[in-house]
Amino acid sequence: MASQEVLQAFVQAATQGSFSAAARKLGRSQSTISAAVASLEIDLDLILFDRSSRKPTLTPAGHVMLQRAEEILAATSRLEMTASQLAQGVEPKLTVAISDTYQSDRFEAALSAFEQRYPDLELECLIAECDDLVALVQSGRAHVAFAEQQDSYPPDLVSSTVQERTEIALFVSREHPLAKLSGIDQEVLQQHRELRLATIVNPYESRAKGRVWSAPSYLMLLEMAQGGFGWAPLPRWLVGRFDTGTLQELQVRGWPKPLFVDALWSRLHPPGPAGSWLLSKMLE
């Protein structure tokens, strides 16, 4: 098996265009580069360079082996970086729980930077809402969560507000009787089925007045509303992204409502370096 130094000599000789340029790039002598390439050719039983002209050029086999050598060097670099991060305490896997309440340009930008900083770390994203998000962080199933802001949290959780906001409004199918009404108030709404969010851990936390269908995700509520089964409070961005013109926003006093988003993490099992880095990017 060729050493990393030999492969580097070959790759630099090929990309720099000469053995002397490769030597300058690597801080070695030209004879060292030539010997490294020659030994690689012997080991592979292939001629990698055509030396018939003043400047050596890659043979067809050399072009193929250059690609493979670059892949090996890149993999070796990732291996060394991952080992270094793990030795420093970087978690091998990061689980982030997020809410469908809002679409975050900040989160998407943070993920792009995260991928560059931790390319080999496994990232898991979970979708949950309200109390389900809190339970995921409390149990340690998720290291970090971004949730619809609540008035208070359990004492074992830490929260910090993300400098983003979203809006939630009332929507109904265009074929629903409510879509034809104006001056809608709460009394009118109660005459029709409400499609409401219900968490898995606390499905009956608050009782609604009138007929109710519930689901643990906004996307499921959106599909119910599209089916004409009732009216639903939905994030405006979600309707804009996934509805095909079948829903209509209701004009009701007090709606739409602004919603703020909190970052959550546990005091008992706080996120490691990677999770802390992602939090800092979201909160900066």
C-alpha cells in the first residue's frame, strides 16, 4: 500500500505539471519526488507518466490513478479530522428537533456552515411540536430543539429566543361554508369543526369547545383542512409552500398571530461542541 507521502508526491506532480514544481509545493527535493513516483509505478505495475518530452505528462492509466489517489487523500484527511474532533469531545451524532411553526433561513444557513465544519458528523432532524419537542430534549432523545415560544419551561431546560418570528393564521378549504362568510368571530367558528394541534405526550392538555379533530403535526392539519373537514390555525409559510390554492385565509379578529421561536437544550445532558456551535450560529 502506497504511503500518504508517496500519493501526495504523485498528485502534486500531476497537478503542478512537473516534478520540480511538486517539490517546491511540498518543500522536498526534486529527486525525492521522482523517487516517490517511480516507487509508486513499481508498486502498481503501471506507467503513470510519459517522460518522453521535457515535461512529464500523465498516461491514460495515470489519469485514472490520479482520481483514485485524490479520493484516498481526501478520505484520509476526513479520517484525521473526524478522529481529532472525537478526541476533543465532539459528539459523533447530533439530533435536532424542530417545529413546523416556522421556516428558518437562519437555520438553513447554519446547516450549510455546519456541514462544512463537521462533514462526517451524523445529523438527525426530528419534527415535533410544543410539549413533544420539550419531551424530546428532556429525555435526551434530542440534543437541541427549536420550538414555538412558551411562557415557561421545565427547570431542567435552558431556553434562548432566536431572533426570528413567524405568523400563524386561520385557514379553511375554499369549498367550506366558512369561506363564504365575512365578519367571522369565535362564536361562528365554534359552529364548525376545529382542526387543532394535539401533542403526543399531552393530547388532552386543553379542551376545545365544539367539534374537534386533532393531529400532532401542522402538515397533517393542513391536509385535513384541504379535505374540507374544518378550519385550522396554520403557519402561513407552510400554506404558501404546500397548498395548491385550495385553502383560504379567514379574516378573524386577533388573527394572524405572531409567533416567536426559542432554542431549547438540557441542563442535565447539554449539547457537545457541535451542538453548541450550531446553537451559537442560531443565536448570534
